[in-house]
Amino acid sequence: MDTHGAIDVERELEGAWVPIDASVAGSQLPVNDLRVRYFVLEAGGYRIIDRSNQVVDGGRYLVNEGPQPRAIDMVGRSGPNAGRTMRAIYELQGDELTVCYDLEGGERPSGMRAREDQLLLRITYTRAAIGFG
């Protein structure tokens, strides 16, 4: 099995991301209503940093670039998602990353647009010009 593809995808995803657009179940959500200031992906781990610069959620992430749409699993280790695996899909276009989660924790979303029976959270981020060490 070739693992180089997954490593390359992880490198593309790594960095600090700032939310610029969000929606829940197809309805716009003001970005300022999100508790996310930065979504940080590094070395297979993720952190969510809130507006007071506190880490409020963290764990590891796993990507699978094979299927379309691309899949990402967020495995929570601390914060409100500790012990949960959130199955999501993502699109990466240049310095914009869009992640779509099923808030009910059921199936992985099949697309970026919610069906009537789905409660999907979609957040688009832009790559931050800062680094975290």
C-alpha cells in the first residue's frame, strides 16, 4: 500500500486555518458565532483555538484522499469531542479548506450540501499567515 499520497495530503492540510464562512443545515451562520479562531492541523493532530487563544478541543485526524469527496476523521481526545470520532469530508482549493461535518455524528456527509434529513455544519477556512510551534 502506498502511504506517500496520504502523507502529501497531510502536508497540504497542515497549518493554522481561520474560518471565513459557515453554514448549518444550509443556513448561513455568522463566523463570529463560531468558537473557532484557529483550526490547527499539524503532525496528524488537530487543535481548535478559541477567540481568547485557549485550546478548547483537540485530538488527531486521519485523511483518506481516495474516495470523492475526500474524507477526514477527527478523533477527539480533549474538549467536548473527547472520545468521539467526527466523520467529515473536505475540499482543499489553494489556501481555502472547506470541511463538512454531520453534527448528529451519523454518516459521513455524501456532499457539501445538506439533504433535508441532515444537520451538516460546513466551515470554510483560509490559511493563516502565522505559524504555530
